[in-house]
Amino acid sequence: MRVSSTSTRYHPQQSVLYPQAGHRQTACMRNISLPQRSQSILSSAAGWAQEGRDAASGRGVSGMGNYSYNGGMSRLFAEADYAALRAEMVERQIRARGVSHARVLAAMNAVPRHCFVLGDYCASAYDDRPLPIGEGQTISQPYMVAAMTAALDPAPDARVLEVGTGSGYQAAVLAHLAHDVITIERHPRLAARAQEILKALGLANVRVVVGDGSLGYAEAQPYAGIMVTAAAPHVPETLRAQLALGGRLVIPVGSTGFQELIVETRQAHGFNREVREGCVFVPLIGAHGYPDRGR
Ligand code: SAM
């Protein structure tokens, strides 16, 4: 497999994921003082969680760690207030850092990120950082979601594969841009939660699959784009093989402590490789990723 490298743009200061950072906040309304409460678009799904809910705290009480679902938290603020936070996020965190892709900016403005974070983090949903989502995993920093989506640049008729569903937020952004999105997650609970949220938001062009995404998802290949949202030790040949001609693969590659964002484009006789910015993601665990050490 021939890979030619054409450009290098390296910004190691843009380290984007800090999965170990707790940033735990327990009272959303203490952290952001917004004027009104309202029903959210997910309020109809308030009873959808498979877990129990503590009546006083609204937190989940089943054996799912500190999971708490958004049906409770997303009623705290008016949708208009979230929309204002989102618009500010797009301007200050994304456009100001050089992402100018109009369709990507529109998608980032459209997708309600607060619906994808855990309830304890509702006030931080539009902050410039990743947040915990359970199972030791994270929802990525908004800037990184935008930068990777712009790098993938899916056409409206494209089929794309995302490896690492996590919260489902990145898949929702892709769903606004591509024709259909297949997203694969190794943690069944995260996959189930993401699917519920995507369904509640009416994003019918996303299919959530449980499995080892380092193997890709051959059933629906070829893909116009494949995005991996976890850190890989190398570019898996399985993913390269599932790209259509002209298709792009966007993937963080490196050690578990630090990676570079790689963009490979399938050409007639090999792959063109670009190295973008430095980043830090949780590891890709699987046959073509890092070994599973209970992560
Ligand atoms: N894109 C996600 C979002 O929008 O919330 C964030 C992804 S999180 C940084 C990385 C995800 O990749 C985790 O949910 C993790 O469980 C998942 N993951 C790691 N290895 C995987 C594999 N081999 N197949 C599928 N998912 C994997």
C-alpha cells in the first residue's frame, strides 16, 4: 500500500482531549445563571432511560456508574439559551481557530450538544473541552469535532463511517452533512444511549452498531469518508480497504498519550497522507487498535 505525504501542519499546543480531567460539576444552575427553565426537545424522552432515577437528584440509580440522562438536565435552561451558548461556541472556539467550512459551522450550530452530555455536565456542554460520558470515555472538544468534520468534508450524498460513537454527538454532526452515517461503538451501553438520543432528535439517517470498529464495518462499504474518534497506534489497513476511491480517512494516530491527526485520501494507486494538528484521544481498543486492558 503506497502512502505519499504531501503536507505537514503541526500545532502541538492544540491538545484537545483530557479524559482524565474530572471537571465534575454537580449543580448546573450554580455554574451558569440563565434566566428561565423550559421544556427541551428531549423532555418527551424523560422516561426513556433504562435505569432508575433518584427522585431528589434526578441521577440514575442503576448499576451504570454515574450515568444520568439528559431528560432531566435539559429542562434546566431554555432552548434559546442553549442556542446562544452554541452560537458563541461556534464563533469563539471554532471559527476563530480557523475552521471556515460553512456547512460544518452550520451543523455545529444546529446540533444540541447539551442533549449528548451527562446531566452533571449540562452547564459545561458548550465549554471548550471534552467531557466524561461514562465507561471512562469522553465526548470530544467542540473544536476537534469541527476540525475533524471539516477534514472529512462529507458531500450531501456521502455514506460515512464513524468509529467511536461515544455520546453520539459527532454522529449527529455528520448526519447533518452526509446522506447516511454508520457509527460503531464497542461499549453496548454507550451505543444504546447514543441511539436513544439520536432517535429522540429525529436523526433517522444514523445507524448505531456495536462492535470493534478497528475492523471497520464491511457490510456497508465502501465509504466516502471514515472518521475514527479514538487514538490508533497506526492506520488500520481494514479501514483503508473500506474507503471508496477519493474517500477520506480522518484518524488520530500515535501513542496513548499523544497523537497527530492524519488525513488519508484514497487515490487510484495508493493513499495521499496529510499530517494535521496534535491531539489527545482515548485509545482505540480492538484488533487493529490497542489491547483491551479493562478500558
Ligand atoms: N465521537 C464521540 C462523541 O461524539 O461523543 C466521542 C468518542 S470517544 C473520544 C472514543 C470512543 O471510541 C469511545 O466511546 C470508545 O468506547 C470508542 N472506541 C474505542 N475503541 C473502539 C473500537 N475498536 N470500536 C468502536 N468504538 C471504540
